[in-house]
Amino acid sequence: MRLFEGTEFDRPPRCERCEQLEADCICVAAPAASTPPEAQTATITLEKRKKGKWVTVINGLFDGHPGNHFKNLLVQLKNQCGAGGSIQEQKIEIQGNHQERLRTILKTMGFKIRP
């Protein structure tokens, strides 16, 4: 339920790509062609955050619908690393220093890894 649903201030949600109402949108119904893992090159970096916490960042992965692709990939990577993580601005962040482990996991999935 939206905040102003049913009032005069209600704004129905619109598609981000075609700017039409979600009910009239044709791009939501048609699945986007996903980019295969072999055609994607990932960059794995390590960043230090507040209070000395380390975060492993995977950048360079793209898909037509990043939400579905990234969510599934994030769940797999978090389970295999035994750590938390999130999606931030087309980047996957895994808590902790898991560079080598993520590098081998992504290679077995078929992704190219930039050194």
C-alpha cells in the first residue's frame, strides 16, 4: 500500500525505463535479456569503512534487471562466505575480507575477474 493511496494526492507508480504507469508498461512484462556471466568482468576490491570494518566490493557486473540478478547472486555469495552483505549502486558489498574466496566462487560461476 502506498502512502497516499486512495487520496487526491495519490501518484500511481511508473516504470523507470518507459515512464508509463506500471499497469500499462510493456517492458515489465517482457523479461530483459540477461547478460551471461561469461560476458561480464568483475572487479573485486577491499574497502575500509567506519570503525575499522572491512568490506569486499564486487563491481562491474550488470544485468537487464539488476534487482533480480543481483539479489540472487548476493544471496549465493553471502551463504558461501558466511557473512552479511548488501547491494549499493550496482555494486555488491560483502562484509569482511573475502577477496580470494569470492574470486574463486565467481570464477566457478563463469565470471571473468579483473586482477
